[in-house]
Amino acid sequence: MFGFRNGAGFGSRKRVAFQFSGGDVAHAHAHLIPLLDKYDVTSRRYIEQEVITFKPIPNPGNNELRTFAKLIADALDR
């Protein structure tokens, strides 16, 4: 649970954006973003271009993911 009153924890920021993302793997991240400028987080309705292109999220592959998972697990066991 997060609780913020009058921007507490974000300095003098009066507005905070919430963003939920997950990429290509079944999981989610919740992000709290202090808004420094009105363009920090925007909506499609404010973008003038008709066609917006995105590139795929890089996927290191299962073998590389397993290797890094083992490195992290080993580091946590120390």
C-alpha cells in the first residue's frame, strides 16, 4: 500500500502519475512517476502523428534468462 499526502515523498511535486507495465512476460510493474513537466507522461490524444511506431522489447532468450536467474539466486544465497 502506498499513501501520499500533498506530494509527500516527491518533494514539492503536486502531481504523480501511476503507470503499470509488463512487457512480453506475464507480470506487472507499478510505477509512481513525479511529474516535473506536463510532457512527462502523456496520452495518445495529445500526439499529432497519425501513425506511431514501436519496436519490440528485446528478448534475451530462455538460456540467457536462466543464466542471469542463477547468478541472481547465487548472489542472494551469499
